[in-house]
Amino acid sequence: MEGALLSSSHDRKHLAFDILLLLLPKLPVSFVQHVLSFKFVQCLMDILSTKDSWLHKVATHFLVELIDWVKDDDTKRVAVTMALQKHSEGKSDNITRTKTVKDLAAEFETEDGCTLFLQNLMNLFVDEQHVPEEPSNMKWSLEPCSLNSDQSQTTDDNSEIGSNEEKDSVGTAGNSDLLKSWVIESLPGILKHTKLAPEAKLRVQQQILKFLAVQGLFVASLGTEVTSFELQEKFKWPKTATPAALCKMCIEQLLLLLSNSQKIENPLSKGNGLDQPDDPVSYFVNSRTRAAIGQNLL
């Protein structure tokens, strides 16, 4: 389809949409990333952005069927949402002038669904698939993140200044930042729209708080990964250092979440000591958590 249909006439593009509609009812979730490929999503976005296009109704109908396909299935919902955003550099709704992604992201109703979406958002931000494994004998440390300088330059000593690869990447840096901005903005939305039980919501909040704190306030002094023996988990950063503007976005969302949490009475905190992490604020200032993500965090 990519080689002969999507890059050809309107009739052949129409045929590509018809074929995918026939495949959709029996499509395994693991195949979504291949079916909703970069070329297909780009074609879909291009058609939907022009209302007077002959294929606009065809593409609109496909989008309606796609949304119906993910109904009541969080795994499908996550796969489709991530494909649309990743291949449109986080601009799917803006390009199509719809609220497709916004509506999809607002309909997670279970802890498993929220956690799955959260994990995919974090992976997309870090882009783990492009991060090579570091030698196991390397030692890591955590350093405060400087917000007064742009850290978007690569730290690869072997990179050639002015190389063709570097020049090619310059044009995509801004698009990558837009995608990461969408990730940061989507994190609080998980809590805003879902109706989880207090215990489940707290668990999701904790993961979001940790991610925003780590990405906004710290960078690894060597490599892209630090293992916290205190919490028995790994913290990761993008291979290319996060620009200062995105770090500030993380901090702003972090402070906003903590501020909103203080305004809402948490039923779990009643009758507990101040050292018990039964609400987002006390969890965040808990010594065990603070030690795990940096002594100078607060």
C-alpha cells in the first residue's frame, strides 16, 4: 500500500482506506504501529486538513470507524493515540482541525488504562528505542538541571561538527520538541478526566510527579540512565539533552499538580502521620522519595 497506493492517485488512496477498513475488525493491537505507519498517517492528515479534497469524506469516515474500533479497549486506544501523535509530531488535532486525540486521551477510565497511557507517554518522551545500551561498568550520578541554558546539543564525542546527519536533524528538532510538549501537557490530563478510586489515582499521580521532577530538574552526568536502589527502579532521559524550555514546562506542570493536590482534601490522609505518603504532596516530600531523585529536589 505504501509503495503503490498511498503515493499514487486519489482512486488508489481511496482503495488503501477501503482495504484498511476491511482489515480493522480483525487487526491485532500489536499491528497498529505498522498499519498506522508514518506514510499512512501523513496521508490521512494531509487529506483531513483540506475540506474541499475529493477524499475528505473518505478519510473522515475512516477516522470515525477507527475511533469506534478502539471503543472500550484501552490497549487499542493507546496504540492509535500514540501512532497519530508520533507520526504527526504531536500536531494531529491541529492539522485535522478535530479533537480526535484530545477525546481519545480523555476516555481512560481504569487504572490499567491510565498506567498504560502514562507509560507510553514517558517512553515517547525518552524515546527508548533510539537509546543505545551503555556499558555495565559505567558509574552514574545525578546532577541538577540548568534552566538558564539550552541543553539540546548532543553529548556524543564521536559526532562530527557540521556533518550531514547533524544538518538533517536540525530541521526535525523543533518538531521533536512539539511532540515532547504534547507529552508534558498530556500528563495532568490523565488525572483530570479519569474517575479513579483515591488509592488508584494516588498511584498514577506518584508516577507522574516522579517523571516530571526527574525530567524537569535533573540530568544524568554520564549517559542517559540512573538506577535508584532506594526505589528499585530506573530513571531515564532522552539521548539528546532536553531543552531548557521543556524542562521549565515539566516544572510548571509539577508545581501545578502539587498546588491542586493541596486544595483537595484527600480521604486517604485522615488519621495518618505526616510521614505517610498517602497524598501526592506528602509522597513527594517523603525522605525516601527525595533521596531517590535527588537530595536538592525541594
